[in-house]
Amino acid sequence: MGKTRMTTLISLIVVAASMVSCASAPPKPAEPSAEANRAKTIVQGSSTPDFPATPSIPNQSPSEAAKAIVTQQPGPQAPGGTSPIASAAVLSSEDQAFLANYLSRLSYMVYYNDASGMDPRFAKMAVSQANRYLIEKLGLAAIDFDQIEKNKKDQLGAYQAETGGSIDMIQYLAQKFNADIYVEIDLKASASGAGNSFNGSAQGTMKLFETSTAQLLGSIAFMSPPTFSPVSPDAAVANAISASVWQAMPKVTEQARALIAASASRGVRYELIVQKLPDAKQSAAFVKALSRKFAEAEQISFSAGETRIALYAFMTKAKVQQAIYDAGALAALPDLYLVYMRGKSFTFNSGL
């Protein structure tokens, strides 16, 4: 056999051996993707004791905002123990669906800062334009300016009897109208010009408050674009107010949804006021019973006349009310009864 033929034969044997080796070697498993690892963590639970920090939620849709808090750290343990919902690392699909639906249906009451000295005509223009945005762009019901004005007078006696002046009248009315958020407008407007040429300008702020607690959620500053009217200075001002409020409202509603979503990882906050719990021991027993029915129950204050408790849950108001009755039965309060309800605030009497 010639040297050349021998070299060719050896090369063919090496190539064949390499092909057999490659064919017989088991395939290397693919590295799991980040999505697969996340899915495994959600199903099996995290192997580490710490959870990721609360994410920021800038200008998201309600469904995106709800998904963003799925892996947030749950709130602190409730007095007397914590329910499985509060200690879970993720929200259940039912809780996510509830939260997304809740965020899409947030209700607003818009009014003005009546302590600022605003011209009532300008105040009504601003509130009416904000309500127009809620109706036309979001498909939400709006509370008419004149309706609020009328209730400020008609509900004064009930306001004093129910609250004793402990909360602001506008917060009280927002609760009465079942608003989740009330928006307070404060602005200054002016006009210039003469003859048939008038320019208007407006600037101010829109503050967002959570109705149950009056907590300030945020503040949006606004300024009108250049506006003109050939009719009158008031018409020029009306144009400026309408334009500036209309432009500010998308930011107001987006910020409201984002901030409510960020604060709702433990559930929607409800307030429970219980009249005539006889002592702190009975109050502690009731809070412990509530913690079995809610994601979290936190006692805010106690006195023999009135005890305040914050409740967190992914529940409708009707289910919250029933859960309170169920907790009362567990805490030896079988005669517990509802006195009145305003928004997400429930006032019960212990029946003792």
C-alpha cells in the first residue's frame, strides 16, 4: 500500500470515529431561561428568605400595575397572627384579578380648595372640566359640582353627628358618595387685552387624597397653554382653565392608579370603627379573629367608646361586611351590628 493511500485511510478512520462519538454523546441540557426560573419560583416558592423591594409603578395600566406588585414583599404581621394570604410571596390569580378590576373602576370626587379664596365661577369651571374628562375619556360617573354644594348644606347635621368634626367635610362627602379618591383643585387665573382680543392664563395644582384616610397621594402642577377669546376677559379665562385642567387630568388619574396599586400589596384598605368594646382584652381578641378573615388586621386606636381597626383585603364591601360579622362570632360578639357605612369605612356597635 502506498504512503498516500495509507494517509487517506487513517484520515477516514479518524473522521468516522469522531462522528460515532458525537452521535453517541447525550445532548447537553439547555440552560433554563429567566422566565422559566421565575415561573418555578412562583409555583414552588422562593428559596431565599428575602423578597424583592417594592417596585416603582410609573404610568401603567390597571392590569400592569396589578401584575407589578405580584412579587412584592407582604406587609408586617397582623396582631394575633397572620393569615396565609398575608404571608404568601405572591398574589393568587383571584387577588390579581380583583386588584386589576378595582384599579380600573376607581371613583373620583373633584372639588376645589374652598379655603383658597378662588372665584366660585372659576372653581365651577375647573371642576366641571375635570368631571367631563372622567365621563368622556374614562367612562366613569362624576359627582356634579352643584350636588356637592347642596350636600355641604343638607348634610351638615349628619356630618356633625357622625364625625363630631373629626374629619374634613369634603372627606366626609367623598365617603358618602363612595369615592375612592377626591381631587382638590387650587388655581389662579387672569386675563389681559382690550377691544376684541383677550388673552387668558391659569395655573395651579390638583391634589389627590385617599378618601378613607385623607392621606395625600400626590400633587400635579399645571399651567395653561396660551388662550385667546374675542368675546370677553372671562371667556379667555374660561378657555385657559378648561385647557389646563383637561391636560392635567390624564396625569392625575395615572398617578392615582399607580399609587393605589403600589399601596395595595396587602389588599384594599378598609376602616372599621367599633363602638363600645368594653376593654383592651376584648379588643385584642376581636383583632385576632379579624386577622383570620382578612389579609391583615391592625388596631389603630382603642378607647372604651371607640376602637379603630385597619383591615386589608381583596374583597368587595359586601364581603368585608360579612367577614366582620364572622369575626365577631369568633370573638364572642354575636350581637355585633352595623351602624352605618361611608365609602370604605364601616362603623359597628359591639352589641355589649
